[in-house]
Amino acid sequence: MKNNNKALSFCHYVLVAMLLSTTMLVSAQVESKEKTLKLWYNEPAPDSDTGWINGSIPMGNGYMGINVFGGTKTERIQITENSLYERDDDRGLRRRGLNNFAEVYIDFDHNNTKSYHRELNLDEGVSFVAYEMDGVTYKREYITSYPDKVMAIRLSASKKGKLTFTLRPSIPYLGEGKSGAVSAKDDVITLSGLMNYFNIKFEGQFKVIPEGGSMQATTEGTIKVSEANSAVILIAVGTNYQIDSQVFLTEDPAKKLEGFAGPHEKVTNYIKEASTKSFETLLTNHQADYKNLYNRVNFNLGAIEPAIPTNTLVDAYPSKETSKYYEELAFQYGRYLLICSSRKGTLPPHLQGIWNLYERPPWSSQYLHDTNLQMAYAPVFSTNLSELFESYADYFNAFEARQRVYATQYITEFNPSQLDPNGNNGWSGPFWSNPYNVPGKSPVAGFGTGSWISLLFWDYYDFTRDKTLLADKVYPILYDQANFVSRFVTSVDGVLLAKPSSSPEQKLRNTVGTTFDQQMFYENHHNTMKSAAILGRSDKRLPTFEEQLPLLDPIQIGKSGQIQEFRQEEFFDDIGDPNHRHSSMLLGLYPGQLINDNTPAWLDATRVSLQKRDHKTNIGWARAERIAMWARVHDGEEAYSYYKELLSENYLHNLFNDHRGDPLFQADANYGATAGVAEMLMQSQDYVIAPLTALPKAWSTGSYKGLLARGNFEVSAEWSNSQANKFEIKSKSGGTLALRYPNVAKASVKTLEGKRFDFKSEGNNLIRIQTTAGQTYVITNIPEYHIVAAPTNLKIDTNSVQNEITLSWSASKDAKSYKVYRAVGNAPDYELLAAEVKGTDFVYKDTSLKAKEQMTFKITAISSNGSESKSGVTEVWLNP
């Protein structure tokens, strides 16, 4: 098992080196065929909890999560159903909550096997196991079909009459909280029971369809197939749970599901309908659905498909020969997991996605809304999977009714003068929830969680530009969240602040106006106003939101030059853990839109905060989040360093994210890493499409297709030697396309049919195109550019008597001259103080110097052709 706390042994390194040498020898052969992204192994996963987390193959269709072990003597298939909860009133890491639905065993008694191969093919959405024994090749193929709502397994033998097996499902963790039984009749095994606390009725059916041979059901709840040629096993599961507001509004746990139909009829129908179709038809249906989603995006670094199994690939990382393949694989793996775990009509992914083995899973497999739930959906829009968000949208609509009750409660408690007596107080965001409960306020996180949820809904519109969606679903959510916030905030020293307020999971709690709350409130007010303008709405409280927006005060710059996390904070490490896993003060940078290239002083301050947060966390999702955050400040090397740390220290042999080295599986980093890589490849937070804005040197050549930008533009790119060769941008909704890339104004712009297309340029690096919906625009012949090195080592010397500040810096090797900027206090932008500064020092005079408390100075380099360094050197001046 991969362990980030223990170095690989010398012998293991030698083995890896030998395998990699073999890979290089066969590379010419591998290059000649099409590359496949897959996880594969030359042995089964161990039949243990460790085998589940580190080696089993995950599959899913929203209705169920599957882990396949691939045994030869006995196959083990573990099934999760996301509504099967025991109870939710425990505390600590291992809590009762989501339960293991079923353990399914298929006994073959194949002991002396050879040529074993186990694989998950991401490109095809299919898993299989193959091996030989006694001259017979045995193969098992597995699919989890969303259209047909079943898992289907095809078992075959290369010789007729050689397939013999016993199917025996079982119910794990029977006892005080869970009862049930397994029975078999004819060709179907039925597994059914009750979770007592919430009165959850559950059922699974397993239908066996052999070709040839004989079949017998037993009184022990098993089916034995003897001497068949092949067989298909169909699996369907369900409970009496419904995504309905009744569940969250009902206090009595035993009555939450009262009146909901039991699962028997729907599970029976799933099996009945699937059994009328051949395995080939089920496979065709599954792949049509799966590939429609998966194939929208491709990411290619030119990697060669390695000839080593995935466990060796993971252990060998980073290695020159296989790193790029692993990096491509991990990107698409996050998309694969989201397709498996978030589908319309099913519950959304929780902390472990849709997979859970345990009776007491980590943190109950809850939904945590202070980053983990949002991390699950981080790639859903940018990697072109927007409809997968419908799973969470339906879940939110069910628990929103409860949050409206809480909103009135909180306004009554914290700001009663703003209470609407008719109860129209909007809705408040939760810290955590599960399929049965959404509890009240927790001091662990502030009320900004609600606006963070709203941000997901705004993105749902902003990436798809569906005005019907905006009007019917998105705007009401944003407006009612703004309604709550507008009543909740309190006037403090001329601004409107959250009181009480907490920055997620930091030690200082129930304070006032944390940056987390203020930024999220600001984002939601802003997006609400923007939505209203798009729709032409004139709702009653819109003038209040407009008046409040500039008073929400979302950014405070500290004395270290950082974005403050707390209003009481002066220097970066004054309060809380300076290396904390959460970077909640930077959510306006990512996933928000508040901090961007139009707010360069704030952008530089986020860089300071990221630098000081440092690399000391070993938490998977925190590393994933920082990939995206460093990408947003256009630092591809730092973003890539976090991606490498994640892949080398957190990813297990089946690519599950090891949360912190226990091992402890959480899926959030798998989703978040995919989103982070997407941010490295393309950004659009300021409504300017910026491809390759955080490209690391290690990815000097590559391509991608199909990433989605705000405005519903589908973006593809090709590059070599770290320079863009071609962009293709499909306008799916029309509108103005703004594109930023060095020297793009000197490029050729044509339609897909080759017709030259006019555009407007703003300098060399920005163009605007008036697009037509459905048209694709091809940008080629982009002149090469040179990155101008920034100056370094800025020093400040103050002469208060003369009202002078002397700035001095170390020269840039590319500079013909320099520009000097300053930002006063919390200003988002810099003022230009001087251009064409020839030396490496500058004297700034200011007669009002004594009245200023803090300024940030910035120096950039200007090359001989007039290009300005992408970044500069900054330093904070504090009034002595």
C-alpha cells in the first residue's frame, strides 16, 4: 500500500526502475497505437478494508456505488446506497451514519490462475477481470448503467460448459440498528431489511441469466450456476427514501419517510426492464450516456501509455517516463468519479462520493458546506459536466424549506429589528447536512456557507447562459439568500458585517466580519443584482441590496501585505493557524470572481497569503484547492507543485484520495484536483477567456479540448514549447467573446470553415469577437512571446521629515525601464506613480504621507519592445 509517511525501499526502487526501463524499450510499440486512460493491475485487491480503500475499483451510476475487488477464488463486490443511514447523532471521526448496503460474493474456487489482468477503462466506462486456469480464459465485465439503473456483470469462459459459480449476497452490520434477510427463488436473490432509526426500508435484487448449464437457488439465499457457457448478473438496489422537504421538516426520525412507497416495486421494475435487454444493449445504453459526458473533454500532454500496472505507476511518481500519463489519468479520474456519483434523481456526492465500506464512516459521510461539498462540484462546470449539478440542485430544493425556518430564527436572535413579521426572511446556509437532517448554526463556520452554495447556482447559469434556468431556479435562490444576508448583517463602524461570524474551522469563532462571510455575502449580493438586471426584475428588496453592496467590505489588506482572514488581524500569523488547511479568506479569488486581473492589488495580496499558508498541510482537498488558487494568480509552477504533492503523497493505488495519511478516503480532492488542473489550462472569472494562463514548464507541449468558460464558450487549445499554436472556441450561446493571450491581436482569426473573421483588439494581448451561437472560431499564427522577468528584492526607506519614500530594487535582466505603482490601504487596484524609470531606485514624495497608514508599492519591468512583466515585486509600507 502507498504510504506517504514511509519511503519506498531500495529494492522497490530497483524494481520500479527495471519496469520503467521495460516501458522505454516498448515505447515505440505503444506509441503506434491509440492511448487509453485506464487503471489496471496484475492481481486482485486484497479482501480487506485496506484492499477496499487502496486497491478496489470504484464504479457507480448515482443509484449505487460499487467497489470491485477482482478475486479469482471469490469475487467481492461491495455496494453503497447513499440514503442508507443508521443515525446521525454521534461525534468524532468515526460516526454512525451512511451504512454499507451489501457485500456480494461470487465463488469460483479458481486457485491456480495465470495471466491475471484487472482494469478500469476510463475511456469506455467499463471494468473487467481476465485470467487463465487449466487452459480456459475466464473474463468478467462490469458496467454501472445510469439509463437502466442497474449494475450488469457478464461472466464468460473461453470453452463451453466451463463456467461454474455461486452467487451469495449478504447484509453487513446486522444488529440493533439494522435487520434484514436474504432469500433466493428461481433466478433472483432478494436482499431486504430495515434501518431502524429512520425506518428506512431497503432492498436489493440480483438476477442471474445463464447461457447453457444449470442453475439452482438454495434456501441459504444463494444461486449456483454449473457448467454454463456464460452468464449475466443484474443488480438493482433501492430504499423508500425520497428527496423531499418532508424529510427535513419532520422532527421525529421514525416519521421522516412516512407515506413514501417501499422499494420493492421500483427495484423489481429496474430488474424486469433490464432483463429484457441483452448485455450488449445494456452496454450500448450505458456507453451512450457515459461517453456523452466523458468525451466532452480531453487533456493530452503527449504521454505514452506505460506498460506497468497502476499501483507501480503511483509508487514511481514523479518519474520522467510516466508522470505525464499519471497526470492526465488523475485529471480524467476526477471527472469519472463525478459522472459515477452525481446524477439527476439521485443524492449528490458526500465526503466519500458515493462509496462507503464502513458501519462508522469518516464524519458519517456527510455533506460539509464549508468546502467539501463545494469541492465535489468544483469541476462540474469548467470540465463541461453542467447537468450533473442537477443532483445537488434537487437536494438543495428539498432542504431549503428547513433553512427558511432557521433564517427567521437567526434574524430573531441576532438582528430582530430587521425581522420580516410575515416570515419572509430568506434562507440560511448550513454547515453540514445529510440525507435526513440539516441542523442549525455551528460555530465551526460562519453564515457565508449559504452564499457559497448560491455561488454554485450562479455558476450553473453563468457557464450555461440558460435564461430559463436563471429565471426559474437560480435567481430565486440568489435573491432569497441576499434577503437573509441583508437582514442579518449589522452596521459596525460604517460597514455592514456578519455578527456572529466564523472562518471555517479556525480557532477564533463567533467573532465579527470574517473575510469568509464578507466575501461570500458580497459575491451573492453582486450576482443577485446582476441576475436581476439580466432578467429585468424589480423585486422589492433589490434597492436594499444595491445600497448594501459597497458596505459589505469584503477585503482587508494586512500589514504583511496579505488578505486578512479576521478583522482583528494585523500581521499574517496574528490569529489562528497560519498553515491551516482552509484558505477561507481567499474564496473571492477561487471559486469566486471578486479578485481577478481587474483587481491587481488584491491579486498580489492573495499571492502573499498563499505563500505564507505554505506547503505544510498534508490534507488532500487543501492541496487540491491550492492548485486552483495558485492558478488564479497565474503561477503555474506553484500550482503544479501542489498537484505533484497530491499525486505523490495522497493518491492511493486505485487513485482514491488519502485524506491525510491514515489511510482515510475522501473524494473531495479527486474532484478538486481536476478542477485545479482545469484552472491551470483555462480561466474566465473576469469574463475574459485566458487559456494557458498557469501552464507549468513540465507541460511545455500538449492540448486540451472542450473546457467550458463563462458565457458558455467551449475552449480547446494546442501548444508546443510553452507557446500556443491554436485555439478553437465554440460559442454555444452567442455574445461577445473576449480572449486574452500574449500577442493574440497579431494572430489570425477564422471560422471553422476557414473564413477570416474581424475582431477588435485592445493592445497586443486582448481581442473581442462578436460571436454567433453555434459558430466555432479558430485562432492560429499567434506570434511567439517572451516572458519579461520581474525585478526582485524591493526595499523601502522612509524619510518622514522630507515626506519621502525611497524605493530600491534588484534589476530585471530584461528591463529597459520600470514602472512604479502604489495601492493605498485596501484599494483593489494600483495607481501608476512613474513610468520609464531607468534606474533601480525611485523617490516618492507625498505631502500627506503622515496621514496614510499603509501602502503597497509594486515595481514591474518593461522590455525593449514595450512588454511588461506579468508579475512584479511588491512591498508594504507601514507608517512609522
